[in-house]
Amino acid sequence: MISPEKTVKETEAFCKANADEAIVKKYSKYFREGYDAWGVSSELLNQKADEISALPGITNAHIHEVCILLVRSPKYEMTSIAGLLLKKIKKQWNSETVLAIERIFSVGINNWAHTDWICSEIIPDMIKMNLLSMDSLKPWRKAANRFQRRAAVVGLIKPMKKSADFNPYFDFIDPMMMDEERVVHQGLGWFLREAWKKQSGPTEKFLLKWKDSSARLIFQYATEKMTPEQKARFRKAKEN
């Protein structure tokens, strides 16, 4: 079977051959961290992921290694293909796939788009399959990679919405409310905004607890759907 290294080299050649500067220009404005990309369409990225996942004799271990090598590349599309590959082997996910995800974050997830795609397309399904849980995500809250910390909270949005009791989720994010990173603040605010839509009372109680100490960006996002009068309750004391 083709080696993981050769698979990655062939993937890079494919992306270079299908580069489109217009796509780069279209999406670069959305990335504060920078956007190092060839500009390959999503259709072609899916095509390449299909091709790799259909290689004769392909195994989970091989795909895991390919994904980690792909993410080491600074190019946006390489990490995109890694995510698509992991999604395509969903039926074969196991504890080693969880470890691969954690390694991918430590190696090279460096933007909100890849983070939030993983949070939407992979983490909720891993929770459904009992491969991940709030307990197993706890170490992510202190991960060195700020985007893994963001994933710890954003990855719980879908499962939280299906829960009758949001308090365990508030307990989970409580230690993160003093995180210093903007991308984590955005993730926390997003989570709390979605929680407020479903259970406003418990969410507002949690917000009031932190309104005088946590980053204001969290509250900007969390109160986005509130009326001006409702938002006023969550200003810092010195702002009132």
C-alpha cells in the first residue's frame, strides 16, 4: 500500500494543480490569523478525500497518520482534507481516532474554521458514540492550543441543546471563563447565546455570576439576541 508520506505528497501536488487565486481572495478576509491557501474548491477537496479513503487496503491507522501529516502543512486545504478523511471513516472510529484528533490539535489546528468544523461534524458524533464525553474533554480546557480550548466548549453546543439540564454544561465551562484568548471568548459567548435561547433562566444566572470578571467579548456574543433592556443587566457594575 502507498505510504502515508507518499499520500501526503500526492495530495499536495493535487492541490497545487487545482489552485485558484480567486478563492484565496474570496476567503482571506475571514481569517484574522492569516489564510495560507492554494484556493482549491470544496468539491475537489471532497474528491481527493474520497480517493484517499478508497485506496486498496486502507486502514484506520493509515488514515490517522495521513491526517496528522496533512495537518503539519501550513496550507489550509491540507487540514481540510484531514478533517474530511476522518469524517469518511466514521463507522470505524475508535479510541485511536480520538487520540488522532487530539494530536491534530496539538500539531496544527490554527484557525476558527477548521476548529468549528470539527466541533460540528466530528465531536458531537463522537459523543453520541460514547467515544468522547464532558469528562474526557476536561483536559482540553487547559490545552496549550487555544483552538483546542475553543473546541472544548463549541463541541458541546449540539449535545447541550438536546439536554434537559444545562447545569452540568455550565459547570464544565466555569473554569474557562477567565481564559485570556479571544477565540475562546468567542466560543464561550456562542455557547452561552445558544444556551440562553433554550433555557434563559439558568443561563442568565450563570452570566450574572461572571458579568464583573469575565471578558466583555463573551457577553457581547452571549447577549446578542437579547433586547437592550435585557443586555443592560449584564454590564459590569462600573458600567451601570
